[in-house]
Amino acid sequence: MTERELREIVARLHGELTRYGLVAWTAGNVSARVPGRDLMVIKPSGVDYDDLSADNMVLCDLDGVPVEGDLSPSSDTAAHAYVYRAMPEVGGVVHTHSTYATAWAARGESIPCYLTAQADEFGGEIPVGPFALIGGDDIGKGIVSTLTGHRSPAVLMRNHGVFTIGPTARAAVKAAVMCEDVARTAHLARALGQPIPIAQADIDALYDRYQNVYGQRPSPAPSS
Amino acid sequence: MTERELREIVARLHGELTRYGLVAWTAGNVSARVPGRDLMVIKPSGVDYDDLSADNMVLCDLDGVPVEGDLSPSSDTAAHAYVYRAMPEVGGVVHTHSTYATAWAARGESIPCYLTAQADEFGGEIPVGPFALIGGDDIGKGIVSTLTGHRSPAVLMRNHGVFTIGPTARAAVKAAVMCEDVARTAHLARALGQPIPIAQADIDALYDRYQNVYGQRPSPAPSS
Amino acid sequence: MTERELREIVARLHGELTRYGLVAWTAGNVSARVPGRDLMVIKPSGVDYDDLSADNMVLCDLDGVPVEGDLSPSSDTAAHAYVYRAMPEVGGVVHTHSTYATAWAARGESIPCYLTAQADEFGGEIPVGPFALIGGDDIGKGIVSTLTGHRSPAVLMRNHGVFTIGPTARAAVKAAVMCEDVARTAHLARALGQPIPIAQADIDALYDRYQNVYGQRPSPAPSS
Amino acid sequence: MTERELREIVARLHGELTRYGLVAWTAGNVSARVPGRDLMVIKPSGVDYDDLSADNMVLCDLDGVPVEGDLSPSSDTAAHAYVYRAMPEVGGVVHTHSTYATAWAARGESIPCYLTAQADEFGGEIPVGPFALIGGDDIGKGIVSTLTGHRSPAVLMRNHGVFTIGPTARAAVKAAVMCEDVARTAHLARALGQPIPIAQADIDALYDRYQNVYGQRPSPAPSS
């Protein structure tokens, strides 16, 4: 894949964030690692989703420093970059403040596994990461420490929002879409009573089958 | 109706699932029995809704085995196929994880009949089926055992989602749309207090009238 | 206005029901009285919203009997017709099962006046009408007896849905849109605590001002 | 910027209110101060959002009196005008009845700061203003007295809705979009338990950083 093709893919994937209502104004972002190079492509800061194109995506090194052009990358670039440095198997990262998932994050609660679709995609609960301020490596560290050794490709960062990872940017976008879908259904289920948990053996069977059928995600990275 | 026309109908009906917000990513599917033959047409696995067309629908036998082409059918094909084998009056099957209906399913609760529209379309409560793992006939058996002898064309499969049936694929899609509509309204009604149940005699009168006026659905199949 | 223009207006106004998400499948309908004649124009039964046009609107007399063409009118035609017979100042009627309003209707609860926009448009609470079976004049009678002498152009028919009236079909559609908007906000306000009621004198002042500024609705009909 | 360009900007910004579902029928409005002149551009009263254009925006003086053309300005013009007179640093004002924010307003509750995005944009809680009747300066006074000396560019007017301000109309629209986003997430967070508050020092750090990075908003006006 050329860098040009990757820019087009990343620009276009932002359309899935708006299609599923995961983002307001300019608040979410998608990035992808340039295969085989220590580079990443990410959304520019503060540009409307309608105006994104291959041309205005920002190419950065894995410290989050732009390597060409005049546009500033997303203000969340440091967190994306930290993940790429620490988790070599990750090819795409997505960040949103999607509503229901962020509501769980505001309570600091992980999402229990009430749904077979959650067992398939997330392998169990969706975990909560620590509160962290923007502006250094704290958010990145919180994402990596929570997701390392965990089946879930999504983490709810406390009082903040969602980060998802995947072998490709598209897989990370899928995880962001499914995370909000699961968060919404689990919210509604619990709003009127107590959902029935799924037995751990059934969660394991569902996850194993789904990963084999679709099998596009490598095993979790060793602790960084 | 030719097989070609049926492929076009099934492809296009997926557009109703996205229009009404019943599906996320590639998670729901529609199928139709080929009239007079032991064949069915179903969504291919993992293809975006935007990319569905008559050409990429998958023609399968009633064991769920593709009879032509290279595309794999939906991972839910076994459940659809089981329903067609067990319920000869069924011409269409739909599966979704629509949010509100699935929230009831996560609690293992049937939806009581609080609405005249529910009495019309479902003839009373919308029932819950058993927890079942994907990969064999368990889901299909759960659908058939729950819907056989029941007025409702929709079943909430526990911790999973919705399956609906109909004499045609279009009727099954309508039932999926109405199931989510009813599930959402019933959820909201109960969130702030106790809805007023509809008397059984009134439910019966509404259902009888609706079936006669629109009268397109045959009587329930005998126990399989 | 010609009958042709009225058909176009009524067909097009159904687009507002879908735009605001007030209807699922084919479940809501708009009608208008033909000015100066004992006739009404209404949606055909069971036709998709996408397929509505001036040509397939159904012209009926005020007993709900079609006076030309082959299409059947909406199954709610008897209720619309009853309203036109009993309330000569009404020029348009709308029926929906919009979600939040219908949730209040399922509990048999009127919507208290928590919002200045509700005071403006509805002059206070939105009332509940009786449970009534379709197929005779019961629904029409319930609408008329509830709205006669009441400021509100909307009634929540118990376990059923919303009917709204207006001097024109457009005004009735506006009332249907605002009814759902008010029902949703009031639901959410009450979900987390106790909303603050608006004092009756303030409701009166708001309603009087709004009716004078926009002043397109005649005073309520005398009891029928 | 010419007055013509400002009219186009204001007309087009209303499209963001509909895109994000902040308005029903014709109930919200955007205005902008004409830079360097005692004039403002505002939505006409009762015109559909689909029909807004540069040509039908209404040019008013800062008492809210139209200075050209035949169209009446929004019925909320007096409140906008009062803000421009009292807060010279304000270049844009937006009013909506957006659902979740208005639900907090109906309870007379400010929105506590549970989210880093809220700390960024609003600098802490979103405050509640007084109940005020339309038709004089009471709404304007309530907005100005609440927002003066407060970090938040948004105020929840009790039992009414949201007003937001900004150095430009676009900034005020962004604040209206983010206010509803924050109000919805905070509502859902609290619906299932107790969200974790963010420490004041962290709120301050987030707000300071965000204002410096995006730094387009002047400091609050002195008390009027």
C-alpha cells in the first residue's frame, strides 16, 4: 500500500465516525501506521469532517512530529504515537467521545459482557483506563497499560472517552462503532433491571470462534 | 418471481435496516426463500451495506451451503436455514441486534403488550428465546420452538438479538422495524412508571382485525 | 387553493413525519379538509412514504368514503373524518405513534408543562384521551371530547399514539413535531428528578402572546 | 468581512443546528454582530431551515429593530440584541431548545463537570439562568448576568433552553453543539449511578491549555 492510498483510507474512515454519530464537531480522530515505516497518518487538528481528504491528512513520525506540510496534527496525536511505539502489532488507532461509552467512562465503570456481539468482538468486558491529562504521554500510557494482555481492542479512558486499536485503521474504526453499540445496549439493558451475564465459558467459546472465523487480529502485545 | 428479482429485493431490503438504524457495521441480515424451490438467498458475510447488490447475494440450499459463486454467506445462515426447513410457511427471515429489543433480550424479558400497534402486528407480547451458541442448529431450534404456535413474528434471543419471520422477506423486515419501535416505546414507558396493560380481549380484537385487513400472513405452523 | 395543490401539500407534509423520525414503516398519516367542501384528502393505506405523491392521495367524503380512484385510504380515516365533522374550525389532522409521546400515552399520563415552548404551542399540559378500539367512531369521539375546550392541539390516545389538529394540515404537522419534542424533553427532565413546573400565570402569558404573534389558530370549538 | 459574507455565514451555520438535531421546526436561531458597526444579522421568524439564505437573513440594529427589508426577525431578537449591547466582546449568539440541555434546564440544574471535553470548552459546570418571560429584556438580562465572569459560553435558561455566545457566530454554534453533547453524556452517566467528578485543579489545567491552544475567545466581559 502506498502512503497516498493510506491517506485516502484514513480520510474516508472518518466518514464512519459521522455516519454512526460517534463524534460532534471535530472531536474524534483516526490514524494509521505506515506499514514498514516509523510513520503514521492522522487527522489534522480542528478541520471539519466534511473537509477531510487525502491531501490534508498529516504524516508524522512516531513521536507525533509532522514530517511534511503546514497543518498541525490532531491534538490527540501524542496518544496515538505512544500506542504505535509501544504496541508494534497495532496498525490503526481511533479516538472518540461517543456518548454511551463515554457515560460509562464518566462513572469509571467497565462494561460487563451482556451480549454475544460483545463476546465476539471484545472477548468480555470493555475495560476502564485511568484519568489522565492531555499534553504528555499519560493518555498513551493509560491506553497501553490497560489494553496490554487484554482481549478488548477498546478502552474507556476515565472522564474522557474511547480509544480503540486494531491491526488496521479499519479494524480500529469497527471496534469504535461496536464499542458504542455495545455501550448503548448495555446502558439500556441495565436501566430497567439486571441483565443476565454470559457464562465465562460461553464468552470464551464465542471469542475463540469469532477470532478464528474473521481471524484478522494478532494476539495481544507483551507488556511494554 | 425470478431468482434475479428475489436477489434484488433481498439486497434492497437491507437498506431498510440501515434507514431505521437497526444495524451497526455488518451485523444484521435478510434472507428469502426461493419460491417453490429448496433454496434461499442471503446476505454475504462481512460485506458493507453500501456495497450490497443483487450480484453479491448468496444462493444457498436449505442446509445453508452455497450452491454457486465464491462468496461466503452470512455467519447466521445456519439459523435462517433451520427456520426454512422447519417452518414451510416462512418466506423471509431477518436478524438484527437492534438496540432496544436487544436490551430486553439482555435481561431475558419478553416485551409486554402496552401498545395497540404491538397488538396489531405481534398479537401480544414479544417472546424471549433461549441462550444459544452460534455454530450449529441451536439458534435455529430456539427460534422455531419459541415462535411455533405463537402469534408473534419476532423473537428476542437471550443476550443476542432479534429474529423475525414472515411470509415474505419484506414482511419479516417490517416485523424487525416494528419490533424495535415497540421495544423502544415500551422501554421508555416503563422507565418512568408502570404502563397500563391492554386487556386480552382488546388485544385479540386488534390482532384479528389487523390480520384480516392486511391478511398476508398464514396461520402459525404446527409444532415442528 | 385547488384540490390538486392540496394533494401536493398533504403528500409533501408526510416528509416532515419521516424527517423528524415520528413514524416507522407506514404507521402515521396526514389529512386536510378541502376548503369549503365536505371532502378531505388523506394518505393511502400501506403505501411507503417514499412513494407518496399528489396522485396517490385519496379524496374522501367526511364519512371517510373515497369519492374517486381505486386506492384505499389510511386505516385511520374514520378518526380523521369524525374530527372534521365535529370540529368545523379544523383544517388538518395528523396521527403518529411518535416514540416519547406514545410512551406517556402507554402510562395514561398527560405531559405536565415544564417548558416555555410547550406553554407557547400547547397552552399547558398535553392531555390523554381514552383507550379506544379502531373500526368505528370511538377514536374520533375520544379525540374530540378531549380536545374540545382544551388549548392543546394534541391528544395522547391511551396505549395508542398522538392525534393533532390545526387550522391547516401544516399547523397540525407542526403540532405533531412539537408534541414529540416536548414529550422527549419532559421525559428526560423527569428521568433524573423533579422538573420545576411553570406557574399558571406565566403559562397563560406565554400562550396568549404566542397565539397573538403567530395567531393562525381559531379558538376551540364548542362542545360537540 | 462584508455584510454579504456575514449573511451567508449566518444562513449556513443554521445547517449545523439541523445536522446535530438541536432544533425542531423553526425553534432555534443564530445571529452575528456586524464587525465594527452597531448592527447584527439574524434568522427571520418562522422561516423553514431549508429556505434560509443570505437574502432572507434580517439586518437589525442593536435594539433589535430591522433596518431594511420586509421580513420580521426571530422572536428571540431582543435577547440577542441585549447580549450584543452588554457584552462588546461577543460576536455571535445562538439559541436552541436542544433536548438534553433543556431537560437539565427544566429541572433548574447546572451540568456538573464530569468530562474532559466539558472542562476544555466550558471550563467547568454549565450554569443555569433565571426563569424569564419573552417580550422584554428579561431573557437578555438573565443571559448576561449568568455568563458575565463565568468561563462557560453556554447558559441553560430555566424551563426554556440554551443560549451560547462566542467571539464569532461559528464559535457560538460550536458551543451549542458541544453543550448538547455534554448534556447528553452527563445525563446518561448519571442515569445509572454517580459519575466521578473531575478535580478543580484538573479542570483548570484542561481549560487553560485548551484556551491557549485554540485561544480564540477573549476574557469575560466586566459585569454590565
